[in-house]
Amino acid sequence: MTDLTHEIKRRRTFAIISHPDAGKTTLTEKLLLFSGAIQIAGSVKARKASRHATSDWMEIEKQRGISVASSVMQMEYRDCVINLLDTPGHQDFSEDTYRVLTAVDAALMVVDAANGVEEQTLRLLKVCRSRNTPILTFVNKMDREVKEPLDLLDEIERTLGMSLVPMTWPVGMGKLFRGVMDVQNDRMRVFRAGADRVDDADEVVEGLHSDTLAERFGAEYDKAMEELGLLQDATPPLDRQEFLDGKQSPLFFGSAVNNFGVREVLDALVQLAPPPGARVAQEREVQPVEPKFSGVVFKVQANMDPAHRDRIAFVRVSSGEFSRGMKLKVTRSGKEIRPQTVVTFMSQRRELVEQAVAGDIIGIPNHGTLQLGDTLTEGEALNFTGLPFFAPESFRAVEIKDPLRSKQLRQGLQQLGEEGAIQVFRPHAGGSLLLGAIGQLQFEVVLHRLKSEYGVEARLENTRFQLARWITCDDDAVLQKFIETEAFRVAWDVVDAPAFMAAHHSELQLAMERAPQIRFHAMREHG
Ligand code: G4P
């Protein structure tokens, strides 16, 4: 194996998905602790602040700063290099999360044991399922009075439509939480509260069929053994291929805040989660171990320093190796760049990258050369596919107070649109620009950013449009004719893809019936 292949094979790139408050931040902190990557007391607090920041402008600013610093965390654990990608917790930014999920090879789902599967988890999980992303499941907060583990297992399997294979099983819960049985290794890890200890200090009792355990943990032990007995008959053993296909998910129980049951998850992550896989481009499938570099922009964060209009494009390295100063070509524009100050995100500090390999994430500062979905290569004309844009669910028309600033408004909206902060539509028949969002909060953030970053005071007005569908057709002439006929209901997005706009579903339905050759899409995939 060459050095490059070896480096790539030891990458594990994943994201944690969960409903807000399930324990993602806490778990992230513990994972970082294990890998020895941190010292992060401060950053966890900062993230907490950001969670409550939904209406406070200053806080939104802070949140953007924080989210870049903690967008990607790289750490070493055992023989692996782990890239953990952060996903925004608030569901109004879920579009951003969907795109982050296109850049990972596996996901860790955190479920609050008291609440079971919650809405946001379900939405995110559907994205993973549609991409066959392997998923590990961690049931958190066993130190509380929670749902019965068998009921939880049943609920998760039913709602998520995949089978779970318990790797650990809880003994008791709440005040009577005694620990977890490590089914694979036939031993029990005894619970002890406390966040600071490393888990090497945990007491581990070998052999689950043990009189000592039975005596010591009485009813909780008996119940757990009985449940395990039932499960052994009912659940198949873990099949790595089924896991890799996203059909089976290894299941773990624990308490993140107590740093308990976390190490098992991390171990499973390095053992079971796949190294970087092949990526699909329009032209061909690209293998990670190909020697030439290629990568795709899956996230853009703009104006970190408003004075310089800088942006950071987050690039997932798809193949080969990146080294500083190397010349890269943007397929869309044909432009060449030679990034010097590429950053990575070691233990939450931005650090200059000398080298990164397939599976890693690099951040390239730029002034608008790089857009969401862009493919970068050493010269080959590749276009990676699969970056999703979802049809917005609410719309506003944007007006400005000072008409002399309309150029700045257009420029600002173009850039915010390219960043994916909001979707911007330009009506075919002219008139005010339309903004489309998945979540209400996106509008507020955009108004704020227009003012602070572009000096534009904008106002949002209601519009009659409630939904949009991107339109395509095999026959260009038919599409053009449709656009002209429906001129007042067609608008163009930031990449000049046409969309049909409607006030309600019946209007859409009617248009679909009238124009059977036109295809209407609720999602646009880049490329
Ligand atoms: P999130 O990122 O998914 O939104 O969740 P986060 O980690 O911030 O955790 C949400 C809350 O749940 C926090 O409490 C956290 O302390 C608590 N928590 C996380 N893991 C566990 C666990 O294993 N057991 C218990 N009992 N609680 C857990 P908070 O009250 O919001 O904050 P704090 O005051 O505790 O810091």
C-alpha cells in the first residue's frame, strides 16, 4: 500500500445528527476528550450560547464565528484520523445540514432516551438513508428516567425503517442506572457518575453470566439479561455490509454528560465506519485513492471579516492529496486558483494546511471564486453531483428603503444566495426579487446581514407565492415556450435555473396537467 492509500484508508469522516438538546454538543466534547484533541471547555459554552441565539443579532454574529471555528474537528484516535463535521442544530438551517451530510461517509445519530425519535432526527436521517450513509446509533441520557429500552429499540426501528443491532445494552436507568452490558465482548461496564474521569477508570466486569453481577445489581441485572435473551432470538448479528448499506445500525446506550458508554461508540466508529468511498461525478466515478486531487465545495461561509468580503469555501477532498500552493481548476468557471492559506480545523483552532488527503475537509478563503457545488481538480473537467437544494417553503418579496442602493442589494443577495444562506429568485417578468427559505429564521438572518455587511436596509413584503418547483424538459424549445407562457410565474435562481412559482398546490397541479412534458422538481441537485 502506498503512503497515500494508507493515509486515505485511515480517514473516518462523519457527522452527528440529532434533534436539538439530545446531547450532540456534549457527546462531541467527550469524543474530542478521548482523542486527546482538546481543551475545549470554552468552546462548548460558546456553542451553548449560540443555541439560544435565535433572535439576538449580536448573537447571530457570534454564532457564525463559532460555527466556522467548530465546523470541522479533526482528531486522531487509535490508528485513525477522524474528521467530525458539525451540523447546525436549528432546524431553520437544516438545508445547510443536508449539504454537510453529503460530505460525510458515516453518521452518528444521537437519540434522547426520554424523547425517542424526534422530528429533526427523522428529517436528517431520511437524507442519510437516501444516500445509503451508514449510521451508528447512540441512545443518550440513560441516567434519567427514560423510555424502556425495548420500546425505544422498537420505536427507532419502526420510525427509521432499519434494523438495530445492540452492541451495548443498559442495566437499569435513572437513579438505578447500573451500567451497560458490552454484548460483543461479554462484559459489563459499571456506571459511575462524573464527567471528568477518563473511562479507563471505569470498572469492567468480565463475563455477563455472573453471579456476582446478579447479586450486586439484582432486579436491574435480571431484567437486562432477560431482555438480551429476547433480543438474541429476535435480532440478527451485525452484518458489516448491511451496516455499510445503511440497513443495519449498531446500537449503543450511555450517558454523554457522564462520559459513559462513549468509548464504545468511538471504537465502533473506527472499526466499522468506512474509509472514504468513491464519489460520483457527471463524467465518471472518482476513486479516493486516485493520485490526482479532486474535491467539491459543500459549504460556503461568507464575510467572516465584512471589511474584506472574504469567504471560506469548505471542500471535501474526494480523491488524491492536496498540498499547499498547488494549482487548482474550478470546473464551472475554468478559473485557476493557487490557494496559499488553506485552513483545516484541528481541535477547534484554524491551522494552515500543508497537506490533506481524500476524506479530509479543507477551508479555502476566496472572494467569490468558489460557489456551493463547485468541483476543484488538477485540470480534469469533473463535476461532482449530489449537492441538494430544496424548494423553499416560504417566500418574501424584498424591497429597499433607498433605491440608490439597489446595486448593493443585488450584489448582497447574489452572494448570500451563492452561500446558500437563502434562495434568491429573479422573476422572469421583472419586479422585486423573491427570497425563499426553508425556515423563518433565515429571513431574519439575511435582513440583518444585508444591513451589516452590505449597508442595505431592506424590507420584506408578503408575496402571493407559496411554493416553487424547478423545471426541466428534454426539449429546450418546449421549456422556453413554457417559460414565456408562464412568464409571471417563472423565476430564475442564483445559478440561473428556472423555477415555476405558485400560490398553492392546485395552481401547481394545473400547470403540471397542462404541460406534461415539463418536469417539476422539489429538489435541485447541483451538477
Ligand atoms: P445538543 O447539542 O444536542 O443541543 O445538546 P447538548 O449537548 O447541549 O445537551 C442538551 C442538554 O442535555 C444539556 O443540558 C446537557 O447537559 C444535557 N445532557 C447531555 N447528555 C446528558 C446525559 O447523558 N444525561 C443527562 N441527564 N443530561 C444530559 P442543559 O440543561 O441544556 O445544559 P447544562 O446546564 O447541563 O449545561
